[in-house]
Amino acid sequence: MSIAVNIAGEGGSTLPCGDVTGAVEPVLRAERLSKQYGPVTVLSDVMLDILPSEIHAIIGENGAGKSTLMRLLSGYVEPTGGTLSMAGHPVKFTKPSQAQDAGIALVHQEILLADGLTVADNLFLGRELLRGPVVDDRTMRRLAAEKLAQIGCFVSPTALVRDISLADRQMVQIARALLDDYKVVIFDEPTAVLTGGEVERLLEIVLQLKAHGTAVLYISHRLDEVQRVADKVTVLRDGKMVGTYPGRMLNQMDMARLMVGRELAALYPERTGASSDIPMLSVSNATVPGYAEDVSFTLHKGEILGFAGMVGAGRTELFEGIVGLRPATATVELEGKPVHFHSQRAAIDAGIGYLTEDRKGKGLLLQERLAANLTLSALDVFHPGLSMSRGREMDALEKAVEAYDIRVKSPGAKAAQLSGGNQQKLLLAKVLLTNPSVVIIDEPTRGIDIANKAQIYAFIHGLVARGKACIVISSEMQELIGLCDRILVMREGHVTGEVSGAEMTESNVALLATSGPKPGPKAKGGTEWLS
Amino acid sequence: MAVMTGSPTTRRISDLNLTWTDVGPFLALAALLVAGFLINPDFLSATNLANVITRSAFIAIIAVGATFVISSGGLDLSVGSMAAFVTGITIMFMNAVAPHAGLWAIPAGMLVAIVVGLLCGLANGLIVTVGRIEPFIATLGTMGIFRALITYLTNGGTIPIDRSLRDAYRPVYFGTVAGIPIPILISIAVAAVASFILYKMKYGRKCAAVGANEDVARYSGISVVKTRTIAYVVQGACVAIAAICYVPRLGAATPTTGQLWELQVITAVVIGGTALRGGKGHVWGTVAGAVILELIANLMVLSDFVSEYLVAAVQGVIIIIAMLIQRFSNSK
């Protein structure tokens, strides 16, 4: 299966791609591009040739320097060494607008839109069309609708950004980069918040751009996407270039090996012990107004139960409702006893831990010390007396750092200083400090690198091996299939089916997520649909 | 990146990694004392300093309460008129019971002050949290209400405290213990209790969490409503304590008592290093901030550079400068 590629990573050996580069002049060329912050080198000697009509993927683990490279190329950061040239002429960007004027657009990983403005306002923000002295709203709305329709997004140009879905916001952001005829469009993790069909749409956009003659730089953690669209793949590791390879030469395993620089152990750990028949958490007729309706399921001791579906299927809201974070009605039994949670506190006290999908916005206090973050959910348990004990907190942090392999420079560091993967491990440690018997993990590995992913999967397996039960909500189907004993699929707030064992395939899950029968108000969750 | 990059260092570090936000207010205070001495050597005399710090005690005590509110992500504009209101009720109560209870009217009145303060704070807190009204608007409303109530109660004039109580009550503002004026001791005690609550008790952690990121707090099982309401109640208690100290100073309640105190209080908190958008509260910084404000006012009186009529203007400039400093230190 694997193609013989030099993967040992002896220095920056670039495979000859001469046949591909040929005589075409690169639209953007980076030579020995480097960036240092004080004594720390975050990127050194990167050589890149970006050709027109080519999709060039940049892959690497978190901290490998991908984002820094993108920032250098789009003028957000100035290099400390090396040169950039466009079409043979040396260029220097000291601010993003210069790169934009030169024809380089960056689609940010984070959604950077003004919530209170309309879709059209956001599309044209900073480059509004004028008719005489006044802003030409009518033309801008028309053009916005056209551009969005082109990429298969049909939100109203007059809708407020705050009212549209996360996926649509991402589309609006992408449309911003397509508004002008840019020579180079850089996508920084564009699919992190997208699922299934939306990813397909995005990949089509990328291919359209290529057909149009634009050079595309594509950064992604999702190696399957990279494999599908990339003409060339540049691998970064620890701020250095591992090499540039023709896309068709690498399969996903090769890419992963090049990124990590070692043989990858299996991403998903072998399942030890099976789930039992003892019900741990049973939920019937859960309804979260506007998001989920009449959902029932049972989670057994020692089981990993997956929830699949597209963004907006109501999975997150369903569980936020069950644990008391939003108004909901449901009949819930925990270990046979009926419970009802008016607040997250009640759920935590009863033994249900919920890890939010939004670790930066809702999970961690980024400007706080790690110890304060770790104990935030467990303050009352942790400090039974009147005053808090710093010593006990630091002991707990030491234990968590060790148990969850959280890489920290100093124990007094703030949560913001951790990488995404380490933040996720800290969040896991925080929730587990409340000693829950049921752990609900929403998007366990969003935006984190492969090595950390494998660790988190191992932790989840460790949890169920110790007799806890786990629910995993994820938009990555492979993750659910690799991790779970059973998967429930949701669509538009309803459970459309359940798959387990050999039936857990991407096509089965995708089918249920996109076109499963939407049960009538009285019908049960349609679990027999597949059999 | 290999899988093992050495075990992470988990050596204990002291919590004494001081930042500019922590020491800044005290450096500013020291600089001000030096500058004051250079302008007018009388400035550093024990009498003058004791006077200045005693006068700053009201603002310091109220500002300690405001540190709770601002740290939890709220704001309270009503503190000045609440102080006037509490003062008025307290004096009226004392006057009413003095003929029957004699000097017992004083402790009873203090108790009434505390209860009224707690209730006013609770009202503010519930309007903000349960009523889900922006703190700015909610307390702007109660600011008007308290001010109007005290004007109504005093009929637009003043309510002096009963003659029989005046002498017995005087020491609360004018007395000293071991040479230190009582208001200074009270404000130190208030700040000490407050810093214990904010830094050593679970409530303090919750308060800072709610202020830093309401969502994270909620998702961590912390009750935002409860935490924020308590902050306003603490603010009410602090206003009441300040009012108790204030009564003997003027010996009367007037409709203009406590005017513009909200400006001074918020300025003291911001100078002290607490971010206006919430997060960690700096109790001792706030106290330093209150002293700085009074020192500057005093310097303006002692020197002839600037008219003392411009004191409020200078305080306004200071809060803007303090906000600018916070802005720049955050953008780094």
C-alpha cells in the first residue's frame, strides 16, 4: 500500500519535482524563509514554489510552523530571514493589506466576521462599493448573493452573521477571499468547523479556483482531504521543512509518518474488554426546543457511544440540554435512578462530565494559570474548607500533567500558552477531576495533531476500561468508527439510525446523516432502518 | 517531534511572579509621594498624610466592594447615591430611636445601615442577573432612584444627626487607635477581609472566572447568577460601612452626599489594576488607587499649579490614562 518514500527525515531533502515545475514560473516563491522570536526559531529555511493552477498542501503537526508560514506569506508577520518573490520580483510585506494588494488572500482558521453586521456588509467590509459618496448596498447585496451561490451557500445577504450557522460563516469568510481575482489563496484549516457535504463543497471551490488558474495553498489536519486534492504536499516538522512531494506519491499513512517523523502506532487503540449490558445512562424523549426532538438512547457501563451527524444536527445542543446547560425536557435515569438537572452543577455532582466542543471559548480560562483551570469545576469538592489550598492544587496539577502528558514549560504557565492538543488534555483532566461516571466528549480532537489525537483516544479507552461510560460527539466519521462500540446518527434534531459492528462504515453513517428518514413525531428512532 | 521530549518540569514555582499590573499602583503611589515632597515639603508631614488617607477611606472602602463587582464582570454606578441614601436612612433611624434608646441608637443605626446596604446591593444584583439588564443601565437606573429618594427624604435640605448622639458618634471618624485614625483602620480591615475572600476562598475564584469568561464559568458548573449577585451584595455592604464612617464627618445627610463618588470609585479600581471587563480583582491595588486620587487632590490644593476646582477633571483624566495603560499592556 505504501509507496517507497524517503521518510526517515534526514534533513530537508526535497524530492525532485522537476517534471511538475517545468518551465512554469512560480507565482510566489519563498527562499530560505525564517522567523525567529527572540532566541526561539519557529521556522527556518523554508523553500516554497507556488505555481499557478496548483493546489499545494502544507501539513505538519501543531507547532510545526504552518500557521507562522501562512502569516509570513500573507503579511501578518515579517520574516527575520529569507526572501519572498512574486513572478520573479522580490516583494516584502509589512502588513496584510500589502499582500492583499499583491494578490494574496488568506482565509483564516478562526471566524473573523462582525457578528452584528449582515452577510453582505461582512463580505465587503473594508472595500465597500460606492455610488458617488454613498455606499451602494443594493449592488453589494446582489454581488454577495451571486458569490455565495457560486460556492453553494444560500444564506440571505441581509441576514446578520450572528444568526447564521458556523458552517455558513465559514463560507462567507471563504467568499471574501474569492471576491477579487487573487493570484494566491491560502486556506488555513478551512474544514475544521465543516462536516460532510460542506467539506465537499469547499473542496469543489478549491478545485474551481485551480481550474481558474489560481494557486491554492491548503493547510489541513484532515489528510484524506489533502490526499484528494493536493498536487503537491510540503511537510513541516518542528519549524523545518521535511520536503515537498508530489501529492499522488503519498498516501495518508505516508503523510502521517513524515509529519511525526517516526512510525505511527495505530491511531486507535485496540479495544480491551467489551461493554456490558448494565445501563449507565438512559435518556428517553429528550427534547431541546429548536434543536432536538424526542431523542432516546441508553448508554451502558464500559461503552463508548458515538453521536454522528452534520454540523447543525443538534447533537451538541441535545447534550447541553441533558446536562442542564440549556432548557430541555427529558426523562433521564443515571444508574437506574431518575435524575433531572436544572444546572450544569447538578449534572457534575450527579457524576456526568461534559467536555465542550469550544475549548477556548467555553472550556478554559485562557488567561488563568493551569491549576486554576484544572480545579474550576471541582472547587467545592477540592477545597472543602473555608479557604483554598494552593499546595493541594499544585499537587493535582502535577498529577494531571503526568497522567495526561500535558506538555508545559512551567507549571505557572497560563492556559493560553499551551498548544491546542495540550489544552484539550487539560480540559479532559479538568472534567475528570470531578470524578464523573459518565463522560460526554464533544469533538474530542478538533484542530489537534495526530500524536495528541492518539493519546486522547487512549485516554478515552482507559476511561471505559475503568468502568466509566463515554459518549463521543464528533464530526469526523473515521474517529467515531475507530473509537466507538455503537454510533447513533442524528439529522435535523432526530436520531435517524444506529450502526454498530461491521455496519459502522463511512457510507452508512453518511447516508443516515444526510438522507436518513426523518421520523414522524411519534415514530421511534428508526434503528431497524439499516437491518 | 518525538513522542517523548523529556518529562515536563513540574517543579514548584512560587506564586510571586509579579507583573506590572501588580506593582504599578504602588510604584505610582511612591512616585506621587516623592513628587509631592518636592513640590511642598509639608505634604509628607504625618498630619497631612493622615488627613489625606482618612479622607480617602470612604472611596477606598466602597472601591473594595466595586473590585468585587468589576472583577465579576459587572459595574455599579449607583454607589454614590446609595451611600447618600444609606446615610439618610441611618440618621433618620438613629434620630427616631435616640429618645427611647439613648446611645444604643448608634449601634442599632449601624446595623440598619448594613441591612439597608445589603438590600440595595441585592436589588442591584438581582436586576442585573435575574433581570438580565446591562449593569450600566440597571445601576444608572438605581442611581437615579437612590438619589431621588434621599432628596425626597431630606425634602431637599439636610437631616442633621441628633445632638445627643453627636459626641458619642464622633470618634468613628475623628478618633484614633494607637495614633492611627479609625477610618484608616476600618478600610485596612475591609481590604484584608476582601482579599481573603477574593484570593483564598472559593468564591474569589468563581468571581474571577465569571468575570473572565462567563461561558467557561457556566460550563464549569459555576452559578453565574449567584456569583454576580453576591458581588453586588458585597458592594452594598461596603457602601454601608463607608456610610457608617461618613455620618460623623458631616453629622448630616444631604442630597449632595456622595456625588461623583462612582467616578472616583471606578477610577480607583481601574488604577488599582483590575480590568474593567472583568477577571482578577486587585484589592490592595484598589486601596492604593483610592489613596492616589486623594493625594492628587491634596497636592492640587497644596500647590498653586492647578485650581482645586479642576480636581474632578484631573480624576477624569487619570481614569482615561489608566484605561490607556491597560489597553497597551494587553495588546502586547
